[in-house]
Amino acid sequence: MRYLISLFLLLAIPGQVFADLPKRLADDFSPLAGYIVLPVGSDEYLIDLDAAKGVHLGDIFTVLGKGQKIIHPVTGEVIGDLDGESVFLQVTRLKPGFSYVRKMSGEAAVKKGDKIQRFLSVPARYVSIPADRGDLKNELQTKLNFLDWRTNNSEIPALLVFEQNRKALLVKNQDGSVLFEYRLDGTKSPAGASGLRVAAPAASALPAPGSAEPGKVGIIQNPQDMTKIWHGAEYKDNIIGLRIDDFNQDQTMETAVLLKSRLVVSVYASRSNKPIVTLSLRGGIDYLAIDSIDLNGNGRPEIFLSAVKKGVPVSVVYELDGRHLTEVARDLPILFRRIDHPTEGAMLLGQKRLDLKVPFSERPFRVVFVNGRYQPGPAYDIPRPINIYGYVPLLVENQSEYSVYLSDTDYLKIKTSEGNDIYESAEHFGGSEVKFQLQSDERDGFFTTYFIPERLLVNNGEILAPQNDGPRITSSWRHFNKSRIISLKWNGLALDEAWRTSDQAGQTADFAFADIDNDGQAELVLGVNFTRKGLFKTPKSAIVVYEMN
């Protein structure tokens, strides 16, 4: 009966009732009904709705299952249904004509042909920061009365959390990631704000002294406000890369740092670092990158180390099991890079053969785990000469997919899906010091050096790009002594700077946007190799964390 009542209320709500709330909220939570098309795996299904019909990544659909029929004891007529068990599905991938959803909660069976309704009876709660600010609570609960509103003390966990602060109303997923953001302070909401993602870093009102162009604003630019920047673990070695993930599946985020000769996994809490395990790596190998994703389906993300020996890929895969790193595969002839695709979700890309003239000339592919082995899967279309490193797909307002990438000369470029160049930055970005060599001829003994382009990320439609300053004198030698992360927004013609971090006195080797210290908020995390003077100085590197405003 609750379903029928809630469904009636949902369909009866006119658009005008959202007059005092952001208009986009009305669109994002508008009624949308559909059907289960097909089960496609364990707790995963296809539905007959797509982005063209208004579906976003992260939308929650309720399966309109029926409980036992209620029959009148005298007339024998069916007068209603008992409440069935609630089953909630969340959109994980968007495709033309359909979408993928995964079961969030509920044990009842989901069958082909079952009816679904967006956000119907989804458990939700409201919080305000500060706690006494409750401007929108009554309005939200009245106008979104098709949600199952819970108190903060409820024993039933909320699948949606509406969090109001001084600047915005955030709608968060049960894992703390932001589904929607609605600005309340009169400033423009981030473009493309609909979709499953972590919270956007808001621009600070502070000026950017000495590290941003005049008129620009940035985050964490006030040198007096050091509480918002802190340092994690320090290493007497160079950082190659880092990943932050729940490697142990213990509801705690661990940090994996790839150094030149070691792999270190630790956990952070209250800005303190607690080492879990340190593994010495095999010698004679050039380690190029680190990535993580659960590809074998056991619930624990694997750690993928891309590596080369004498120009041949010899990558290795580890899993964290408690306090031990277990090697699950080695000498794989694949180089890896995880990307978070705007419509297909997280995936692991791979490339194999390293050609002397164009090292990454082979067509990339999706890496799959089949019959106990990591191997090439379906091809991944990417315009040439882009390779899997220093590349990220960007979905623009007309739903076209652009390829953002770092060129071999460290300029930020954008290509259309047809392969047409439409943008090139005027200044250098990236700036990697991670390299490998290919021998041009076994007889002449000469080697050609190649640098691995640095990671790019997209958050809330903005491109996060590292920028390392320093001489790029030859194709085989470079040295960087100052760096920062810059957020860039595509305006249809060019990239505009949205914000930048303060400068670091060293080379940013890799970065992530994740909850490193397990406080429920995502941080911008950099792996920085600090400048050394002299040829024989011991390397020094550290984790640098920016608390986002």
C-alpha cells in the first residue's frame, strides 16, 4: 500500500512546487518509470531508460514488487497488497537506449519485466552544517515526499543524504560521494553536476598570491592557513605513483604508494599514517605506473603495477590480504591504466607492444579477467596518437565525448571523437620523470628514452591536470622543481582555469582525489618528489594532502 500511496503522490507533484528550490533539483528528481529488461550478472540488470530520457549515473530506482494479495473474507475480492520487500537499484553505466543498474539493497528476486520507479520510497535523511541551519528541511521533506525520510537516529541506513551547508545543498550517496550539487549562494553550479562522483572542490574566496594569474582564485592559497594542507608519509626514494582504495574491503581506505624499489601500503586516520606492509620489488625492472580496480570479481581491488624490462612489458598484479601483499600475476605483457569513463564507469585499459618509433602504436583494449587470467578484451576506441597514459575522456554539454590528453611535448590537447584537434594549451602541463628506454639497434648500442605521461582526472566536468615547472632541455632529460594541480573547465572553445593549488617545491609525480584519511570527505592527494641539490643527494618524497573547502 505504501508503494501505491507514494507513487500517487509522486505523480501528482507539479513542477511548480519546487519554486523555492533550485530548478535543476526538480528535473533530477522528476518522476521516471521503466522496466527491467534483462538480468546480466550477479545483482546487475539492464533497464529500458537512458540519458536521453533523463537518467543520470547514480540514480536510484525502486523495484515495484508486490507482496501477498489481501482478499476480502466475504466478497473474495482483491482489496490490496501487503508491503513487499524494498529492492533498490542504482545506475552504474549509461548506454544508448538502456542503462546498467546494480542492486543496492534488498534480497527479493528481480525479474525481467519488473516495473521500476526512480527514487520512490528510497530511505533518505537531512543534515545541516552547521547543525542549527535547517532552512530547507521542511520544504524538502514536503516536496520530495515520495522519499522515505528518516531521522538521523534511525536504525535503517539512508541511501540518500541531503546535506545543506552555507553555500550548497549536496545530495550524497551512501558511500559519501556526491550525486548532485545545488548552489545556494548565488554562484553558478558546476556544469554537468548531475552524475555519480565525489564532491567538487569549491573555489576559495581567497586570492592566489604568487601562484595564480591576476584575477584568478584558487583553493588553499593562503600561506597562513596551513591547517588545510598537511603532509603524510615521507620516503627516501622517488614516488612513481599512488592509489587510494579499499584494498582490504574493510570499509577503510588504504593508500598504496609505488616507489622506485618498493610498494608501500598504509592507512591514514586523523592525519596519521600507519604502515600496513612494505614490499621490495624485483630489480632490473622499470616500474612505470600503479592502478587499482576489482577486475577478478572477488570484492578486493587488485593493485596493477605497469613495468618494463629491456623494452618488454613485464607487469605484475598484487592483492592486499590483511597485512600481506599477495602476488596474483607477474610478467604480464600488458601496460595498464585505469580510467573512469563518464558513461561506462571504471575500466582498466591496456596496451601491449612497444614500438621503437611510436611506442604506444598498438590499439588499446579493455583488460578482462577470463579463466583465471588477465588478458585483452574488447578494443577501446581512442584517436591516435593518444595512448592510455595522460588521457581522460570528457563528456561535454551536448553529450559528445572528447579526448583530453598530454602530447609527447607536454601540451594539453583535446580531440573530438572523429580525431580532430580542437585545442592545444599555450603552456606546458604534466611533466613526468618516469621513463623507460628502447634500444634502437642491438648493434649500435643507442637507446631512445620515452617518458610516461602523467595522470589526468575529471571531476564535476572539470579536468584536473598536474603542472610541473622546470627545464625540458632534451628528449631524454628533464628536471622539475615546482608544481601544482590546476582545475580546468571547457567553455566550448578553450579551457578556462577554475582553481589551482598552492605550489609545491618539487615534482608532482601522481595524484588522486579520494578520502585518504577516512573522515568521510575527499581530499586532493599529491605524491611529490622534492628538489635535491647535487648529484649524490638521497631522494626525498612525501604525500601532500589538500583539505578541500
